[in-house]
Amino acid sequence: MSIEFPVPFAKMSGTGNDFIVIDHRSPLVPPDEQPDFVSKVCRRMFSAGADGVIFIEASEKADFSWQFYNADGSVAEMCGNGARCAARFAHTQGIAGKNMSFETLAGIIEAEVLDDEEVSLLMTQPFDYRTELTVDLDGKTHELSFMNSGVPHAVLFMDEGAAIPVKKWGNEIRFHEMFQPAGTNVNFVQYLDDGGIRVRTYERGVEDETRACGTGAVAGAIFAAAGTKVESPVTVTTSGGEKLIIVFDLLENGTAKNVYLQGPARIIYIGQLTAEALK
């Protein structure tokens, strides 16, 4: 089987994280060709451009399943902003109702489409909490924490107003030996005067700062609450300036359960990818 062009798709944005979403219940791109297909269509200026690609597929356990790829063609277990986009896409296409569940490599995600563009997700249970880790950055030792909130996330708290070299430091931590072999996403968190937090994220697979990261917002919010600086629900301001709402039950040991991620999932345009998108 070869790729069947044209490939219909929706371009979607979840608080600035943008995705190409494809109804793949009738296969269009062979599995062995998907990584190369993704890395080429995600190129900005030369192709459609996106932070990742979502293939919506059939499921025997839930309303649908997905295959999620980062922009470089690598597979990711979970993506909070992408999951909201997948849920809204599935609802608008009649694949699922307003309340739905779908399979990811991180587990089954439950979602609810709240209105025209807001979607709430019940996230998988965070695990692998690690605290009081240290890393040397530009000659200074920084303390960081780590959890897997669907995908691995390191979290560093920074002073408000501090200059943060997100790409440089993010890259160093992402490939640090303590997080190998999988690597990690990296979040730089600042407390805001309004009681919320700002989260800037370096995403593995994109290898740069993205405009938002849902699972990173979850990790930052939980660690901020564990430090008694904020309480659920936590409003997270993303790099793109939009808001995510994180709701959870904080446990005495600093972990969390019943974690919800809420925010917009917008359909930007509908189109078709031709073979020239891969050139």
C-alpha cells in the first residue's frame, strides 16, 4: 500500500500547540511510512507545518484510538493539547458524542466537549514522581522535579522576570543522563500575581519551545500546589498567552489524582494534503 493522496485533514490549535488531524479509520498512510510522512508535512513554510500529527483510528475498547506523532516523526504516548483537539475533531465528525473515551499509548483518556471550543480531559494518573533533583546550567546548580503526566516532564521553578534561555537549557535537560534513554520535556514555571502560574515548555520531538503544552501545564500545576504556592483549580498561562485550567485532588504526599485539563481546541481550517506536501 502506498499513501493515498489527497489526504483530507483539519488544522487545529490547542492554546497555540498546532496539529494536523487526520480521520484514519479508513487507512490512507501505511504505518511504516507514517514517521517520514509526519516529519515532512510538519515542516513550516515548506509544507502544512505543525507541532505534530494525529491519526484518528478505530477502537474496540473506546470511541476511537489515536496515533500521535511529534513533528520529527517520533511517537509520543500522550499530548494534552493534542488530545483536546482529537476529542473536538471526533465530536464534529460524528465519531463520538460530547462525552467520549479514546485510546492512547498512555492509557484510555476520557473527554468532554463543553461548548463550541472548550474541551475537558480526565488525564491518566501521573506517576514516577521525583523531587530534589539537581542540574548544572551555565555554571549554576538548579533544583528540579520530575513526573510522568502522560509523558515525562521535568519542572524548574524560576523567579518572576528572570530571563530563561528555554531552548538552550531545555535541550541540556532534555538529553541529560538522568532522564535517558527516553529523555524528557522541560518546563520553566513562574508564579504570577493573580495566583496562577506561567509555564514555558521545551518539547522533545519538536526540540524547541512550543506555544503551549498540556501535560507540562499539568506537571507544573501539581508541583506548584505541592509547594503550597497555589491551589486547585490552577490557571496556567502558556507561552502563547492563552489559559489552561488544571483541576486535581492533591494528596498528602504531594502526588495528585483525578487530574483534569481544560482549555480551547480550535479548528483553524480544513484542507487536503497533496503529494507535493512531501517534497
